[in-house]
Amino acid sequence: MRWVRSGEHESDIARLEQAVKAFQAAVLEFTRERAPFEWASTQNNLGNALRALGEHERSNARLEQAVEAYQAALLEWTGNASR
């Protein structure tokens, strides 16, 4: 997926918003218990989409959500998460 840079078209922003929704749905499908690697990868992709939106919108809320998604992925990948 091509990420949006400042000044790009609104259609690109709409695609990022669609991507966020798709990744949020995928996190529910690829549960951490059933598919931990896919779940963590999806969390990372969700973080990427939220970060791009947050940068474009200058939204701290989106950036904070991105950090949460990245942290969730890292906890799974490093094995530091309590289950």
C-alpha cells in the first residue's frame, strides 16, 4: 500500500481510512490466540495506516492509536506479552 504524504489527494486519505477499518476487522478475525503472527502483523499494518492518517490530519489521537497498535505487535513479536 502506498502511504499518504502531506499534500496528497483526499482519495488517498479515504483509502487510508478504509485500510484502518479493514485492519481493525482483520484483528478480530486473526485473533491473537489463534494466529499470533498474523495478529501482530495486522496490528503493525494498522499502526502504519493510523500513523499516516495522524501525520496528515495532525491528529494526536490517531498517532496515539498507532502507538498502541505498534506496542501490541511488538509485545507479541518479542514474547513479552502476558496471556
